[in-house]
Amino acid sequence: MPSVKIKKHAPQNDMTPFVDVAFLILSFFMLATKFKPEDPVEIKTPNSVSSAPAPEKDYFTVQIDKEGKAYISLDNPEFSMKMIENVNTGRNLGLTPAEMKVFVNSPSIGVPFNQLKSYLQLDAEAQKKFKSPGIPVEDSTGGEMFFWVRDVLSAYSGRKLNLVVKADNSTKYPAFKNVLNAFKKNDQNKFLLITSPEDAPPGTALYETRQKAQTKKAE
Amino acid sequence: MASIEGGGDGGGHKKGPGVKKAKKLSTTVDMTPMVDLGFLLITFFIFTTTMAQPTAMTLFLPKDVDRPEDQNKVKETGAFTILLAGKDNIFYYEGLDPTQLKSTNFQKIREEIIRKKQSTNPEDLVMIIKPSEDATYKNTVDILDEMTINEIKRYAMVDISPQEFELVKITQAASGN
């Protein structure tokens, strides 16, 4: 036995500050972020200088993926039910109330009318795996998209509805144009295009205007 | 390895015979699992949420008019037509003659727009955007954005005419794109 005792350090150190930091970061993330919406396909939106935030409620979204397939979704379940009821009676789809319920709960729909019933009979897992062919918007008449837009408008009947188009960077223009045509056929001429924010390039007219507005605010 | 139990024999008070020694409880709690949990939740939130709030760009389109006499007429001096071709190419022409086609790209179109804006009476200035079938959605948004950036008040999005599309194709083929 050596005569000098070596002081033994406790093997564990105090974790409390570590916990503090972890939960601080956690609360930051909980407050500062928003849940990702469930999307059928990944869509990379283009950038724009527009600074208006995307609408938070009552928006009817048409998503167009790279290949030009269109998917629709409506955020408000109450009106979503009305819309599918309208579609059901208008197109004689013969959907049962249970199937309509599935429709309301699905995040987005991208199947033609003749496949809708069989699609809604699938369970949630199978729906995810199902490769949606997209809603037909093949020509300038708007295809089946025209009926969806008509029925969502009649479900809202005069209340404010935002028509939102979210398309991918590499979506071809005709696909986008056909969707716009479907809206236009329903006398809808105002749309919102979802974009990622970007600053106005320095030296341009918009940049100058924004700078002026900012200095005015500061004063 | 006898350091786990805090009390030991030497340190305790002597309470006399028969009095049971009260076992000293450690006041520190092991925080490690709590840290684990905290970071697990952080990673969960990082992966499932988004920081960037998407923005929306408003687009107004005119109503379709059937009769040509109802349509707005564009003055020749104020017209500036932008044709969006495939592969991020842009063609433009001033006035109403499509054969005066000039080629440019997204980096240089701004200069042309600014030049046109400065050299034209603001009341006459109309930008006509004609995306072709080969143009992408990104091209369309970019050029609409360019209108906002340069504060062009009057612009219209019109379908490309077959004649113009032919011209664009020929010019693109000639320049090897």
C-alpha cells in the first residue's frame, strides 16, 4: 500500500447544464418551426422576391410535380367533406360515407374519377405506396381539374377561398397552364403561387423601394 | 472500488448502541437519460419541421375575351415581348415584329427590361410574356419575378403563337442550343 492516497474523482459529472441547453434548444425548435406538410411528392419551389406569407387556412392547393402530374388538397376538413359530396353527386361516383371520410383524411388526392372509389378503399399504408397517376388536366378545357375546382368553389359558395398552385422548378409550362385554364374556366383569375423567399437584388427598382420603406419605418 | 457508498465507516456520527444509522441518500440525480431524451426530441423536431415559411406570389390573369375588339391594344412603341424558350433561353423583341428577335438569358434580361423601362413612356409600356412549351415553371416564375423586381406595372402572360414558336426554334437551332 502506498502511503499517499490518490484522491478519487467521482466518475460522473454534473449533467444539469447539459440538460438545460438541450431543453432550451428543444423549446426553440418547437416554437420557431412548423411541421412539414405531408406531400405526395417532393416539390422544390422556385424563389421569388415576394414577401407575402402563404395563406394559413382555407386554401385549395394544386400541386404539380416534375412530370406534370397534378394533386389536389384542401386544408379544411369541413369543406373538404362538402366538396367530395358535391363531386360524388355531380359525377355519380357512388362513394359511401366511409369512403368520403377516407377522402377527407387523405392529405392529397391525385387519381382520376374512375379510380377514386378503388383508391379510397385502400388502407392508409397502401395509399402511400400507390403511385397516383395525377388528376387529368390534359387539355385546355381543364380536364377533371375543372370539376374539382367547380365543386370546391360551390362548397365554399362565396366564402373566401385561396387558390394555391405549388409546382416544381422543372415542371413544364403546359402543365401549369392547363391548371390555370381549369381555374379560369371557373372564372377564377387570382392565384397564389407558392415560392421560397428571396431578397430583392441590390440596385434594382424594387430594392430601392424597399430600402425607402425601411428607412421610413425606422424614422 | 469502495467509493460508491457515501457514508463509509469513518464519517458517520456515533449515535450510541442500538440506534440504526440513517442511510444518507445522494442528492444528485443522474441526468444522462434526460440529456438523451432532450437530444432525441431535438433531432425529431429538426427532421419533421421546416424553418422557412413559404411565401406566396399573387398572380392575376385577365378574363378571356372572345371578341377581339374587346381586347386591349398595345402601342407599338411600348410593347416588349419576352419569349421563354427551353433550356433557360430567353428571346425578346421590341415593338410588334417577331422577326426582330434577340437572344438573351436570365442574367442579362434585367438590363434590357430596365433599358426599355427608362426609354419608354410609362403609360405605354407593356411587357408581354410568352412562355413556350419548352419553358419550365421556374422560368415563368422567374420572369414574373423580374416584373416585380423592376416594378413593371403592366405585363401580361399570353400563349406563344405558332409562328413565334417556329422562329424561336429556328434561332435556337442556328445558335447551336
